[in-house]
Amino acid sequence: MSLRVAVAAPFRQRGKRELEQNEFVVALSLDRDWFSPDQAKRLVDVATGEGLLEQDGTDLRCTFDPNEVQIPEDFVPADDVLQERSAFEQVLDDLVASGHEKHEAVGAINQLQQELDVTIAAAALVYARQQGLDVSEARTKARGELLEV
């Protein structure tokens, strides 16, 4: 959930749900010193791809309530937040963030994959949905991954 925290920080700092991309980049690179300006722009791309941000020209809108995200005082985003996650990774992270044990979720997903004879992403979506998670963002990403094949 490091990505969600990194995205939420500039919006919470400014007290808004919409920011210009420049404001977002400055907040992450100069104010917090978490990223270089180029890395902050990459974060915009990753977060947009994950459905956490919507971009309209130079404006960014947070698709979730940033005030509901806890930002620990000593928080520094991990380097991997700048890498796009697969639909499976996204669902697994969401499951863990909602309190599920990672190894149990992976085991259940693997079992579903074998039973249903589907991709790991499809099995993860089914399992997460069975657990009551909203999988709409990951579903869109999984569909895109399938179309790339």
C-alpha cells in the first residue's frame, strides 16, 4: 500500500482532491524529498495505470479519499512503487491490506487457478471478490493484460 500512501500525501498536504501535476510533483520531490521530479512524474503514470489517479490535461484527481490513508511520520515509499504491478500483484496487495494472510491468499488463489483452469490474475480476481473486495480496478488491468498476449 506504499503506492496509495505516496499518492495520498500531496493531496492531504494541500487539503484537496485535485491538484495540478506540477503541485503533485513539487510536493513529492521538493516538499517531501521522496522522489526526483522525473520519478514523481513516473509515479503519476503508475498511479494512473492503477486507477488511483485520474488525469485531465495537467490536472490530477485522486480517485479515493486521501484523508482515509494513514501516513506514518517516518514513512518513505519503497523503490518498487515506481514499477507497475500486475493485476495479480495488485489484488494480492489489496488482500493483504484488508487483513488477509499473504501465504493463505496465495494458496487459495493457486487452488482456484487449478480448479478453474484460468490465469493467475483471473483466479486472484475471483478469490478477492469472494472475500468481498472491490476488484474493479484490477479487473480492468487484468483484461488489458489478457489483450496484450
